[in-house]
Amino acid sequence: MGDEMWWDETVDHLRAGLPVNQKLKQELREVLLQEQNGDGKKSSATQSYSSKRHRSRWKWGVFAAVVAGLFLVTSLWWSSRDTGKVEAASLHLFDQFSFDQQLGRENSAGMAEYEGTIYFPLNEEGLFSLAGSSYTQLIDGNISFVRVSPDGQELVYVQDGSLYLYYVAEGSSQLLLQGGQEIGLLETPTWSPDGNNIMFVSQAYSEGFEENGARATQGTIFELNVDKGTIQSITEGQYPSYVAGQNALFFERDNNIIYRNLTRGEEKVLDVGNYPTVSNDGAYVAYIKSQGDPALQDVWIADTNFKTKKQMTANQLAAAWENGERVEGKQQARYTFEQPTWSHNDQRLFVYKVFHTNGVWKNLVRFRVTASRPSAEDVVAGSIKALIYRDEEFAHSFFNYDPGYLKGTSPRQVGYRILGNGEEDGRTYVDAETYLSYQDPYFKIDKVRYVVTDTPDGYKISDMQKLGDITVGVWGDAVYRIVEEAKNGDPLMELKDIPRKGKWENGDLCSLLYVEEDHSLWFTMMRTNGNQEVLELMHYDIQSKQFTETGTVEGASRSYLMQMDEGMDNVAISAEVNGKNDLIVINLRSRKMTLMSQLVGGAEPGEITTRLWNHGKLIFFAEMEGRDVFFSFDPESGEVNTN
């Protein structure tokens, strides 16, 4: 009873004390509603939008009625708090994928996702979509934020402080609400779960407004009924996010995450923090929270019913930087976070990670949200994959100590395999081998035992013990085992024994791969015939001394990396083909050859580069519109898709 009385008193205090900018509210009613002279009709712009919206939706009427019924049942189910969802305290973020030096770097903010299609707003460049095998510019302009309607048919986005709608099927845009000097810039729109309303923030600016020098006051949250064109002021704050199944929202005000019941106007503080975003099923709210001195920002997830909450990431302190120089004796957070965003199915969480060192750059990272606790094998695999993705910072997060420098420049990690696990002297371990390659050519298998410790934050790597390594490389006129940077024993393969092919001359070996299981070598070699040159993929059985030609790539002038999938069914060859870096996948059974540049659509791809085989799919990226865009290729289906 005491808690209820305290809550009632708090609500009364909030009701009486909530500051609402009445001047801005009136201006928005006059300017944004665009009403005509008392005749009760909407302006032509609003009327046109409403008509267009109805035209695009009439054919979905029956389906919408069914969905509405299901939504009602879902809402009632949620209101009973018996959803079968695990509590936030039981969730884990895992399998981080970093769009490093790609989409999301430096000038991106406010992305969104719907059923595998990712929408990227890029300041000064426009709005882009990454769907299937295509990366496409949808709109040109200075776009800073986007959200997808619940049915995926419309986008609401921010361009130069105004709100626009984009019709996905038609590929057309329309102004929704005009921002400007007198009413302030419009920001961070979000759709209601039924798609009928859009919540947004309007910023009022002080006198002497200048486009690049204005100082914003506290924003005001408004709600727009997109069909009726009516608008109402809700409260002051930032980053509103509706709660499905409840007539409520979470938002940020004065560095607090606040829940507001829209029916009663009651508010309750969940936690300190920024950028609240509610999962589409209404179960969780993700946000960014700062702690400590120096402050460390981390991603948190809480139940929307306030039952539990959990810190999901583990930021660390690092050397401080000022004006591009390190500051001795001073520390700062290794990175900061911005704008977490749930995927449409709530199984992924996107968040911008910002680094502040000798320069400021921003990466978009994607986590898998799971109720299953990552196993010891998952943790070891995650640390190795982070290195293959060239994300040493993330690789360090899997350790409970500082492992030092993990990422070599030459050779580089190109693959891995988990060998097994067990217990020794009361400690859990995972054995794994990592594959490293270099274009000398050179190939190495590192075998390592990872000792893991069970901590409150999950398994962490507490020690690494080297079990051995196998290194092979070209030394003079043969391929040898390499020990301590010197050839060891008899040659594994002599170059003079490689068969010739008609009038073609054998050239240099380019890439090399050793398979320990069957004691064999795979290699690529250039062949020339006058002005013609081709790249040959060949297999050599060391025991029988038999060579097998597996594939010929015409138009190739060299290769610099070769990777084999986990089942040893396919190889991926990074090579220069027709004058630019491309990626060839060859099925070792059927000998079918696939060129990735022929499967990537939308913008014209430039260089294409591989990363790794991951559970039978090849992860690679293509340079498109000045940015590297990641895809995955499934050799079984022959399809390229967003990673």
C-alpha cells in the first residue's frame, strides 16, 4: 500500500509539473495540421496523403481485419503478463557483427530493418536499402532517421528536419510534416503498433537561429494521426517508442528512461539512460546507460513491465585522446553507444558504436538476442570470428584478462574449426584450430587450447595454451613444412612435377591450403599461353603424388587468398578478375563455378572481398557507392542474401 501511495503522489506531481511548450503546440497545430478556413477539411497535402494511404490499403482490408483480431488477442495476452517470454535478466547478446568501414560508419544514424531488408539513412547521401543481393539508393538527400511501418509498406524518414513518407511498393516519397525555423526541426519519428499514428519530436530553437549554430531546447513529443491529419502534444522529451499491447510509450527526458501511460497520463521512471527503443512485441525496452567515472556506456535491456533489467555489454576503459593525441595518465571509455534498434522479429539488436581516438568514427553493429546462454564453444568461436572480421576490440571482450595483441597483419586469420572440449584439473577447456594465410603463398594451422571460466556474465576465456602448429609454404622450387622460419624435411610437393596443359606454361603458385585430414594440398597457379592467362585450381594428394585439376578461371591475373568451407565441399578464391578484385566459389564435387560480382545487384559493385565461411555460407563484402556492403552466399541454393 505504501508503494501505491508513493506512486500516486508521484503521478500527481508529474501531472502538475510536466512542462509543455504551449507556443510550439499552437504553432504545430496551425502549421502542421494545414487546416483550411474553418470548413472542417484537411489541406490538399494532407488530403492527398490520406487518399493515397487509403488507396494503397483497401485491398488489404480482409487481411487487416484478421490481423487486427490476432493483434487484439495478442494485446489481451500481453496485458495479462503471461506471454511465455523470458525475463530481460535471462537474455544474452551474442554473435556481434560489425559493419566496420561500411554502412553505418561516420555519417549514418537511425537505421531500421523489416523482414531482412535493412534501411540505412546516410547524411548528405540519401536513404539506402540492403535487401537480398541488392544494395540500392532509394532517395537522394540529407536523411538522418528512418522507421518502417508495422506492415512494411511505408517508411517515415527525416530529411533536413522535416518528416516524409516513402511508399515501398511505388518507390515514391511525399512530404508529411514540414519543419523549419519557427517550429523547430522534427526528429525521431516512430510508428504506433497499429500503423495509425506516428510519434515524433519537435525541437524549438532560441532566437538568432542559424542552421549550423542553433542551441536546441528540450524537445516536445507529438502524436500525429496519419489518416485524420490531427495532432496532439504528449509531453516533453526525446526518442519516443510505443509499447505494443499497451496504450503507452517509453521515452527519454533529462537522462531518464520514462514510461508513460497514454490513457491516464501517468509516468514512471525505469532507469537513468538514453535512446529507449521497445521491441516490436512490447516485451522489452533496450537503452544506453552510463556508469562510473570516467563514464562507461553500455547497452541495457529491461522488461517493459519493470520486472527485471540487465546490462548486456561490457565497455572498458582505454587511453584518453584529445585533439588527436593520447593523454598520458588519463582514461576514457573505449567507445560510446547510440540509437539501439530492434529488428522486425526482435531476434537482432542493432546499435551504433562510436570510437573517440585520433579521429571519431562510427560503426553499426548487430547482435543476436537469445535466451540461450552462449556455451564455452560459442565463446571461443566468437573470439576467433571477431579476429577474422578484423574486429580485435570485440575479440578482447571474450577474455577476462588482457590477452595483448591478437590480430596479426601477415598472415591473417581466415578460418577456424572447434576440435572439442573437456575438463582438466577442474578447468573447462575448448580446443580449436585457426587457419592463417598469406599470399607468398603460405598456410598455417594454429592449434590452441582455450581455458574458459564460468562468470556471472557468461563464459570468459581465462588462458590460452598452444598445442602446436602446422605451417606449409613455397620454398624455392618446392612446397615444404616450415619450422621456425626454415624448411623442414623432404618436399611435400615439387613445382616441376605439376603437369602442363597443352601449350599453356605453368606459372607461379598464388594461394595455398593444406588439409591435415587427408594429407593433401590445394593451390592456385597461373598459366599463360602467349598473351592469354588463366588461374587454375588444383589438388595434390601428398601420399599418392597425384594431381587433379579442379577449375579454370578465365580472365584472372592472380589470386591472393583461398578458403575452404567446414565440410570441405567448396572453396572461395579471392582473385583479380577482369581488372578488379572479385570472388570465385568452386564446388569441389560438381566443379560448378560462381562469380560473386554476377550475383550482387543494385549499385554497381567494385572490389569484392571475402571474410569467412560460417556454417556453410560464405560471408563477403562488395564495395558499392563508396561503402563496403556485406552479403552471404549459400552454395547449396546459389543465392546471395544480406548477411
